[in-house]
Amino acid sequence: MKRILIALVCALTLSPAAAQSTRPEILQLSPTSGPDGTRVEITGKNLQETSAVLTGATNSMFKSISPVELIVLIPHKSVTSTITVVTSRGRASSPFAFAIVNDSRIPDEVSYKAGYVNPIPPPVDFKSALLWGIAIADTRVPGHDSAKIEIASTQLSCRVDGKNVILNNDTGNARGGLYRRNPWFGTDQHEPMPTSPDAANRAVVLLVGQRPDRVWHFWSPSPRAALPIGNLEGCTVKARVKISKGALLKMGMDYWRTPTVAFGLGGNNHEAGASKWYFPSEQWQEAVFTDVGGPQF
């Protein structure tokens, strides 16, 4: 009986205005639009006890700056949605939706429209890594049937105990397969990926325009590398590439349980993330992905 009386007294003495004053409130988003992966500044009131930030119904990575400011990263594969802040005092949603606006140079069916770092780290028993890339033709571009990507070299390095250690360093070669493009990677079934040598540039050529209906998914020709022993801070993928008109390229990396475990069900590989898309240029360029430092706020 005493507990009931105490609860009634508390309810009566806490005025509606006092209760309302502690609830979170979102006043502004900056920017108000962008691709997934966008860094958004949230300003408002009573944000100091934030336990979660949702983009639509999806949990988003966030960083508390002050009682009136948060930074949130728009999750991978997001759609236009309101942003909701969750605290012990209640919830607050943005007065308008954050609009997902992707680069018009990226075809609509592409799933990975922006670069990102996976906010979920790999399991502690994962002891291997493998770099990969994705190459496609843009069928909207006139003459895309002759689109190609030249890959002169690929490199995978990892930062362990404050030092960079090179795990793979390959020149003029790649292996991989042709995967379903629509829906994006709709099945694991694939065809062998054809390659053409370019002796003059010591490069391998992917004639993506000849199979615009497929995703050209390639990876390191070297065996999957074992991670060095020590405190792993993350890894970096680099590729020296030349991208012709009508072609696009993205780099990424997976962590694996062991250097020899086969691909399949059971959590044998864990995606570290992927780079932004790289677009055509008459010059050779370096395509890079890194998860060193984790998600970048």
C-alpha cells in the first residue's frame, strides 16, 4: 500500500511541464539529404542520454557530442526516413525525413551506392583477410559495350601494433566470377570471370562492356592471407586501376575465419566494408578502402 501511495504522490508532484522539459527534441538536421553513409549533425535538446538513433527502423551508428548535438551515420541500404533519437526520457523524431539522394552516375540497381565501414567488428576468432573489387558497365552510357577496367596491381596491408604489414601485393593478375546484377548479387551462383592480359602495362583487363548484365566480382590472386599476431587496428586495400568510359569500380575487403576455410553458410566471412565508387578517367588512379579507425564520424 505504501508503494502505491508513494507512486501517486510522485505523479502528482511532477508537473506536466517538468516532465516535458526533460524529453529529447530534434530541432535540425544538417545536411538534410545525401547517400547512405552520410555524416549527419543532429541539433536539439536533452540529447545527453541517447541510447539509440534510428534511421527509419534501422539502428544507426552515432556519437554524442553534447546535450544539444549528436553525429549519426546514415546506414547502408537506407531509404528516405525520419531520424529518431531514443533516450531514457522518451523518443524524438525529426520534423522531416532525411532524403536519400544518391550519385546519379551510379545505376539504380546497384546496392552498394556509397562507401562505408561495417560498424560490427569481425568475430575475435577470425584470423584471415581477403581484398576484393566490383566492376560493372554503365548501360546508360553510349558505347558501354567497349567499357573496360585495367588493374595493374592490388595490395592488402593491415595495421598491427602501430605498424603497417603488407599481406598481399599482386601485379597484373586477378581472379573472380561473374555474378547476377539484377537483383544485385541475387545468388551465389556465378560464371568464371574472363580476363585479358595487357603486357604493355603489366595489367589485367576486365572487359566489363562485353557482359553488362553481370557484376564482375574479383579478388586477390594470392592465397587468402593470415592476419599478423598482435593488436589489429584495421586493414587497407589499394588498387592501381584505369577505368574507361562506361565503367565503374569499387574496392572492399572481408575478414575470414581462417586462410583455408571454404565460402559458405556458417559465418565463414565477414565484410569489413567497401570504398566509394571510382569513375572513368584517362589517367591511372588509386582506388582505396580502409577500416583503420572504424566508422568515421
